[in-house]
Amino acid sequence: MPLTNPWLAGPAPDGRLSRLELEERILNLLSTHNVAVIATVNADGSPAATPVRYYSLGFEIFYTSWNGSPKSRNLRRDPRVSAGIVAPLVGQASSRGAQLFGTARTLERDNPHADPYWEAFRWQSDHVERGRTLDDSPADPLTIITATKIVYTEHWLRRSGHAPRQIWLADIQPES
């Protein structure tokens, strides 16, 4: 049987992308997808995973959520969070996604620090879909996830001798 992607056979290479190349790939993924599974910790220590539609600014993702939701209650108690984002998968060659690890904070609508996030949030389509006027902007709080670590996976990287799993850490400055 012929191999459609012979570069997938055998051991994975271990090459590392430059910081700038890795950041470009992560930002591309965050900008071209809009669903993440957010993992929080319940009061009893068990995990809770919830799909959300998100938007991104840099290496932060954010979404709306009412304050009484389980994920919001969990994050008020413990701001540690993980988010999984995956591109559509049609086979090993298309495997691409990211795991974001970090902390979350919630900003009420009237918080001036929320303004740049609301400018990037495309709420107008939701309002039209729900029959709401565009004259009334949302009053919901925004939850912002700030990543301190991102595990980026892309099996296509194997073609160029790079490891399919790459690690980004927020505290490392980009190369000049």
C-alpha cells in the first residue's frame, strides 16, 4: 500500500522552530479558529471542560460568560485554566492545535481595561442573530485567559525536520 505522507513514518524529528516562527504559527491558529475547550477546576477538585467561542489578542484568548456559570465560579475560586484549540482533523498530516496554560481574569463591561477586548470582540453578529439592536452593546463580563505556556502541535512540521510538538513560554523574550 502506498504511503500518502511518507514523512510521517518513522521517529519524529526533534528540531525546534525559532521563537518568531513558533509565535507566528500560534498566532495564525488563534486567529483562524474560534472554539476552545476551557478546563477549570470544580470545588471538589474534579475537572470541568466547557467549549466556548473565543476571540484573541496576541497570546490571550477571551470570551463572554455570565458570572453565575460554573466556569466563572470555578475561575473566581481558582484562576488557573487550560484551553484546548484544535484545527479540523482529516488525518495525521493535518493534526494542528494548541494547549494554553495560564490564568484567567474576568472584567466587567464598565471596566476600562475591558475596552480593547470589546473592540476585538465581534458581538454585532450575535446581536443580529438574536434579533437585538446594534444600538445596545453587550453588558456581559469578559473572561480573559493569559497564557504563560502554550504547547503547539503541528505534524506538518515533520516535513521540515521540526518536532511536531513545540513549547512556547511567555517569560522568554523574542529573538532580535
